[in-house]
Amino acid sequence: MTFDLKTFKFKKMKLTLKIWRQKNAQDKGAMVDYQIDGIEPDMSFLEMLDVFNQDLMGKGGEPVAFDHDCREGICGMCSLYINGEAHGPDRKVTTCQLHMRMFNDGDTITIEPFRAGAFPVVKDLVVDRSAFDRIQHAGGFISVNTSGNTIDANTIPVNKQDADDAFDAATCIGCGACVATCKNSSAMLFVAAKVSQYALLPQGRIEATDRVLNMVHQMDAEGFGNCTNTGACEVECPKGISLENIARMNREYMSASMKG
Amino acid sequence: MALDSKIPNGPISDKWTDYKDHINLVNPANKRNLDVIIVGTGLAGGSAAATLAELGYNVKAFCFQDSPRRAHSIAAQGGINAAKNYQGDGDSVFRLFYDTVKGGDYRSREANVHRLAEVSTNIIDQCVAQGVPFAREYGGLLDNRSFGGTLVSRTFYAKGQTGQQLLLGAYSAMNRQIGRGKITMHSRHEMLDLVIVDGKARGIIARNLVTGEIERHSAHAVVIASGGYGNVFFLSTNAMGSNATAAWKIHKKGAFFANPCYTQIHPTCIPVSGDHQAKLTLMSESLRNDGRIWVPAKLEDAKAIREGKLKPTQIVEADRDYYLERRYPAFGNLVPRDVASRASKERCDAGFGVNKTGEAVYLDFAAAIQRYGKEQAHIKGLDGNDAEVIVKLGTDVVANKYGNLFQMYEKIVDENPYATPMMIYPAVHYTMGGTWVDYNLQTTIPGCFSIGESNFSDHGANRLGASALMQGLADGYFVLPYTIGDYLSPDIKMGPISTDSPEFAAAEKGVKEQIEKFMNNNGTQSVDHFHRRLGKIMWDKVGMARNAKGLNEAITEIAALREEFYKDVRVPGTDKGFNQELEKATRVADFLELGELFAKDALHRNESCGGHFREEYQSADGEAQRDDENFAYVAAWEYKGKPSDAVLHKEDLIFDNVKLVTRSYK
């Protein structure tokens, strides 16, 4: 049985790709159909696109631009909306960790950029996510200078559960899948992850009030939509950032607004 | 030109303190009048940018990614070393210093390494204050684990994502300064040349990767923090965009390049699966705390496994060869990376490899799952003889420690590593060589500094695990902020540097000409085509084991490939906008030069040390043979028009505090 499965998996696939092509931010853009053959199940999705681009260039075409860097699922640079899902059909992976074994010979695959008003297209599948950086500039930090003369790291014990929850929130890679998935293009999960990380740690509590107000204000200014609790962001998040973080941010925001 | 390392006088433990007490400082009001360019925003560049901005300098930071948070430091998994001795297991600053010098096979500079060990403890304090969520024990204090080449537990970690958490810490510190207007961030920009005015680094030429515009940026000092050059091998654990261009451009402008042949081949990476492969994925060294490495002891078993007729779990204990435990009983699975990698290669070359290609060994967690399972059963008062309960409890502990790594493995390989051993093989991971710097982290170009992986200074011929993060943050947070102030102190009345000078114009012209040449080349092959071929030469002839014949061939082949590249490369599209093929072309052009110097350096070093293993220089039992009498020096190469003409300068390494002995982990 295992042997049969393996044999089956090494079959090469022929696919139809429908890819968003857009020359630059001003261009209107359109979906274009392509064919590709010889795709192996052990290839990652981006390796499939590498092969596709080499093929396209060999025929005199211009390769499809897409963002990618670490190809280990941690840098958050890769994106892509594949068959209507951010990072494609697998769960808890980024596009670079998605493998072609999730697809079948003869499939048609639709590939689009992450779409949101706050993420304008740069070229083809590449979008501008600098709005995320600007939200972090507004409050995504603890105001402590790099003197090297802070207190000893073990002076303040931190409850293990709180430390683990802070870590889980801090594993957000800032890819923007939550925004691309949300029907409102809301960035609540992204912002809540950073607010939660610091709210859960004693070092971060000191500035908690200003932080949540400033970050939410910047989030609104960037044009992200509101949260209507559909939970789609949590499902599509490659790092499994929990909706609990949004609940925590709402509590933080409420109490900060009363103080403010 | 004689190399002056500028190591301060005095006993090693006092050097850094005395140095800081006597350097020139810049007063806060004057810092506002000084600009510093930082190229790269990983742990070294990000931490330096934040700290210099906090001090009051105007920082202009550059990264090719869309955000500083994406720098490849983010992919570091296992941890960061610090001589805190929280475990009370005998650690100290001296011991961290000693382990690092020994681990580097006695090819690093003592004074730099001691300083690194001294500031290591500050890093942990600083990061905790910044909100970095390190792993903690139930009592609320910080947890530690062990890494290769040491006998203490001094590694701080955040699951398998330590690099991510430390980088996001540095990024958060940068964000605070960007918000204050003290750092101007230029994302999606690539440095394409250094500008030198009156003998001093005064700016860079950068390409805006979105608009294609070539820009001039000036400053009173330029800091290169652009990482290593592992991608010269095409396949490595580096990010796809990781490149040597900034470091190579300063080399061509006068910065000596040191020890290019010192490359770290990391023992535990996911093996290559096919020709389509674009990069390799690391499995953290921390896994060797609990995983045991083995291959079948019998050749026929290895063959049966390769043919799919036998499963690893069917091989009984007596028929397994835990070769690291066998060869190195004192350190076992936690020998340093160079030793572990060579031992894997030795077994696979002898025919004991376990995957289709014969280039893989097992990393097995079954014993750890049993051990932890029994411990948990004891704590919880459950039946210690119930196999199912033990496996479940043990699996939970392993998942808690390494969960994300196991998940990553399963997604790539499509096998469950809790149930069957992982398959691993060595891959290029880190480069110890890099720009030569003095004690101030200044290159041979005044005003041009190099920090983090891009310099050569701390790891000698082999880096110990969890030391890259330590060095990156030490350089950026705690060393450069002092040394650059001393350099800048005479410049306080200078005012802004103009970008209208002939030097800027000339550098810009050179960059534009190179780009035009690529765009109008009308060749027939893609950039990747040449990059893959370069990688193959490097891996086959300048890889884990090298010999004079292969190195001579590599030098000729790389030079020929470079010529072919310029004749036949095709870059489609336009340079007046976003063009990823053009980005790759400028990077690969530099790798094609660096690769040749790399092979030349490996050929001249007639000894085996650390990551540099020359087949001609080994003991009867296959261990590396160093030659301290003739090679205890840093090889710093000066650019003279082309790699083959590079001139060697030697910085003798003097060991006053560590006795040079044959490195043994037995």
C-alpha cells in the first residue's frame, strides 16, 4: 500500500496556471492562463513557480514577480492567494512550505496577490505591506534603551504560561494572510498579536495603555477594515495565531480608552 | 600595507574596559550632526541601527527585503549563548571565550572573542527588557539548553524560533527610532557601490528595487551588516536573496577579504530531494540535545533501506551504528558542526547512507521520547510500564521543545518524525570568513565598518552553535556604538556630506553601466543557470572536503564560467522598475568573483582546520590536521583587478591565554 502510494506520488503533473499579471502599480492588470508540465509532488509551490519562470523566460517571456526569501516559512515575505486561499490549501504553512503533493495532475490553479486596499500591488504577485511596519512604528516596542545596564534578566520571574502565551503571539511573521483572508481586510489579528505579546509580559505592561491606543489608531489610519469576528484570519494564519489575542486586545483597548 | 589589528594592550580581561575608558566620545548635541549608513537589518545591522539612533546619530538603514523584519537572522532556530551560569554548571566568561577559540580551531583573534564573551550576558538582559519571550521554567526563570562543542548549558532559546524573536526585538527597537524620525528606513533598496571621498567611506550608491532608480546616499560612516556569502554554493540554508554584493563591493574598493575558505557546513539539514531544489532547510542543532544520529551498521541493511525494502524502525539496536557516540564518547552527538558533518560524509561515502541518493543519515528521537515519557509518568504517578502512555507523554515533551521544527520537517518530507527517524545531511549554512576588520570592527577602508556575519572576526575556522546570534547582537548593540564614536569624534564640525561630488558621480556611473550592460546583453541563458553551475563547482570541489587538484580545477572553471556569464546571460524586462532577474544578475556577478577567491584561499591554506578540510592533511583516523607553525594567521586578501591577482596579507594570530592543542572531542 505504501509502495503504491509512493509510486503514485512520483508521477509528474501537468497543470493549468491562472496568474495575475500586472506591470506596475498603475497598470490595471489581468489574469493570464499558462500551461506547465513535469511538476513533481516533492516540489514546493515556489519551486514550481521557479520552474515555470525558467520555462517562460526560455520562451522569451518575462517571469512572474513574486515575493519570497527564507523559504522556511519564517520570514513572512512570501504571500500568494492560491485557489481562493491565503497561502493555499494546506493549513499552518506559508506558500513556500506548501508542496505540490497537495495538488493533482490536470488541476487548474489560480494564483493572485494578497488583495487589500492597504496592500497596493507593486508588480504581478508582489504587494506593498509597509502599512504593517507603520503600525509597528506607532507602538510595537518597549521603550528601553540599549545600555547593556538593564536589570539582570532573572530579576523578574515571569509565569511560564504567560511567557508561553506571549511567545505564541510573538510568532506572527507579518505576512498579511489575515488581512488578505478577511472580507473586511481587517488587520486585527496582526495588531492583536503584538499588543498581546507585550501585554502578557511585566516588561510590556508599563506602556500598555499608550501602545494599544496608538497602534489601533495607526491601523485605522492605514485603511484596514473592522473586525466582525468571522474567524477566517485564525484559520488561514500560517502560524496559528489565536483569536484569543483579538479578545485580549479588545479588553486592553477598552480599559485604555477609559483611562485615556 | 601592514595590517594593524589595533588590539589594546593589557591583560585580556581588562582590554575592553580599558579601551572604553580611553576612547574619544561625541557629545549628544554633536551626534545630531553625524549621519551613519547601515546596510542590512538583521541582528547586527538592526541592533546597530537602533542603538546608534538611541545615542542620537542620524541613521539611514537599507535592506533589500520589503521590511527590516525579514532579514535572514529570522531563520536562526536553536538559541543564543551567554555566560550567565544560571545553571550553576561551571560556566564563566573565560569558559565561553575558551570554548569559542577552541571551537574555531584556534584561528580567531583572542581579544575579539573575549570581548564577545564579556558582553554576552548584557545581551540576555537587554533582550528580556525589550520583551523577547525566551523559554522559561515553571518557577518563572529563564531556561537553558546545550549546544555542540561545550560541556555546559548556556544557550537561551525561544522554542526553535530564537532568531525570529531576537530579530523582532531588534526590529522593535528600530521601530521606536523610526517613529521618532532618528532612523530613515530604505526598504527594497540594494547597495551597489561604496563611495570613498578623500580616502574615507562617505556614502553608497543604491538601487530602489521598486522604481529602478539609482540613488546617492551620503554619511560620515558606512556600516556593512549584510550577512554571509553561503549562497555562492547556490544551494544553502541562506535565504534566496542573501548575497555578498555589499561586502564584495567594499572589497573591490579596498577592504581586505579575510579567510573566504572558512565555511560552515551544518550537519543537520533536510537532504536534497531533486534537481528543482532552490534552497535547503536546516534542522536546528538543538535537536542533537535529544536526537541520536545513526546509520545501519551493516551495508546490506543500508542498501535495503535505500531500496525501500526495510524501514529504520525495523533495525534492532545492535545493528545500528551511532557513529558520533562511537567515535567521540565525551561529546557524543554534541560534537561541533564541522566534526559532525565530516563524520556523516564519511559514513555516506562508505556506503551507509539511507535515502534514495545515499546521502542521508538518521536523527532519531525514539530514545528521548522514552526517557521523557518515563519521567513524566513518574511525575504524574502513571504506569511507567504502559508503552502507549510513555510514548504519548514523551511525544508531548518533545513537541513542546521542538514542535515547529518537527512540523516543518513533516511538511517538507511528508513523513512523521515522531514515529520514524528524521533523515538529515550536511548543507552550507554560515560563512566564518568575511571582510577583515580590526578590533574596532573597521575594515581597511577608514570609515567603513563591517559587523555580524559579514566580518571575519570571532569564529575562526568553525563557528559553535548559538554563537552567530550572540556575535550579531554583540557587534550591533554593544561594540560598534563605542568604536564608531571614537572614529566619528573628529568629524563633529564637518556638516552634511554632499552627494554632488565627482566621487559620487563616478560611483553612480559605474553602477549604471553595469546595469545597462546586463539589460542589453541579449544572451540566451538565465541568471539561475549560471548560479547553479557555480554552486555545483563549489560543492564538488570547494565543499566539505578539498584537495589541491580539485581546487585548481575550480579556479579555472569559475573564471571560465564568469566569462561565459557576461557573454551569455539574459536579463529580461526593464531596469526602470521592479525586476527580480536584474537583482539576481548583479548578485551572481559578485558570487562569480568571490567563488574564485574562495578557492584560491582554500588552495593556499595547506592544512585542515575547522570547516576547511584538505584531504591531504588528515590523521590516520580521518581527523583534521592543523599546521600552527605555518598557518596560525588570518589570510586577508587585497583586491587587484581580478580574483586571481589578489594579494595575500597575513595577520599573525597570537595566543597568550589559550594553549594551542589538537582539538579533541573524544
